[in-house]
Amino acid sequence: MTDLSSITIVPLSPRIGAALEGLDITGLVDHETVQFIQRALWKHKVLVFHGQKFSPEGQRDFAAKFGPLHINPISPNHPGVPEIMVLHVDQDNRPERAVWHTDVTFLQAPALGAILHCVECPPVGGDTIWSSGAAAFDTLSEPIQRLLDGLTAEHDFRKLFRPQDYTGPKARERWEAAVRSHPPVVHPVIRTHPDTGEKSLFINEGFTTRIVELEEAESAMLLNFLFAHMVRPEVTYRHRWTSDDVIFWDNRVTAHYPVADYWPMARRVHRATILGDQPR
């Protein structure tokens, strides 16, 4: 059993992010430790664990303690461990298009969270930035909060995963199959966290296409304002990766941006995505 009293939680910014020190998550993690991590996740939204030498199987098994895992329909997965998505960049593989996004909001029940393990980091660059949708909502004026209450937004797989990015025969076939199985979905603009009751903006530049109840021009104007409001430095945490860092984020109340400034240097990260509930 883990001695929870030996774990130190170090906030990394006033509104989002904390490092958990003195905890090894690569071995046996008991139920009490899982609950401890969950509570820390709800409070800080993004948790950083340094020096965690995960195997793909170990990362999968740790992530599965928090819920069922998603298998990405279009991104490459680890051979033999399909629950682990592999994001590999080197001289011959450019980074994916960098966009602020919340993972898989094109699903009826998007991800609860994700766990990212840095296997190989460039010597400089390749940071990831997270923003807090809860802090973004809290810092809106009351009239804007009231305006957003009850509105819904459409989320579309094709906005981030564009057809022009999948031109080879096999890539195009995977893309078309993914589009067929993932039609656009509608979620509330303001989401209530199922565990804490906290309200959060639940839109993102990667997948949100329109606010359903508004005219096209109104929707575009309001979304552009909210997209900018959600990523102000005051509501973000920027992480400088080192090898064997692991980050666990609450996908229900965050968005993130992978900074693609390091190519042609190499970077390899493994991601496990934990499925969640339907936003309300």
C-alpha cells in the first residue's frame, strides 16, 4: 500500500497544473492511490509525474484504472497495444497540425482524460500548453455567462482531421471510415463537471464548428471570442517536457496545444485516452 502522506502536491500555476512528487505510478497502484490521484486531478486539472519509466503495457494498465480506454480511429497505435497512440516526429515525419483542442469531443461521450508519456524529447522545444475551461468560464462576465447558459455547439471530426491531410490510398480509406463512424455531435457550450459540479467552457478550436442556436455570423463571432478567451496566459500552464515525464489531464475541463517548434528534431510520446460520460 502506498504511503499517501509521503506524496507532495506542488501547484504549477494558480489556476491549473500540479506536480505529484514521491509517487511511482509504474508499478502496483492500489485503489486508495487511484482515489487520491482522482481528487488531485479534479482540483488541479493537469497532473505532472516526473521520472516514470512506463512500458506501453504499463501505461495502458495504469490508465485503465480510471476507466475504459479509447482506440483512436485514425492516428497510429503501438503494435500489440492499440490503446496506446504513438505520436512520433523525426526528420522524415513532420508534426501534426498544431491546434488548440480537447480530445475526441466528436464522440457522444468524449474522453474523461488522457495520460501522455514522453519517451523521447527534443533538446529544446516541443512544449505542451494546457488551458482551464473552468477558469475561463469563471473569468467571463455574468452577462456573457448567462448568454452561454443553455446554448449547444456542434463538434465535427472533420474540422481537425481534414481530408487534404490524408491523401495516400490507405490513409484516405482510414479517414473515410472514421468519418462514416463519427458523424457530428452536439454538446452543451457550458459543461458541468460530473464529479465536482464545476462549470466549464466545453468548446474547442479543434472540433467545434458552430453554436447551434445562433445565426452563422453570430456563432462565428462568439466562438472566435471564446476561443481567444480560453487560452489567455492567466488560465494556462505550459509544460517543458523531459524524458519519462507523464502528464494526466482532465479532458472535461481543459484544452491543450502541442507546440510544433522542434522539427526536424525527434520527439516521441505515447498517449492513453480514457473514455468518459456524455457532457451535461
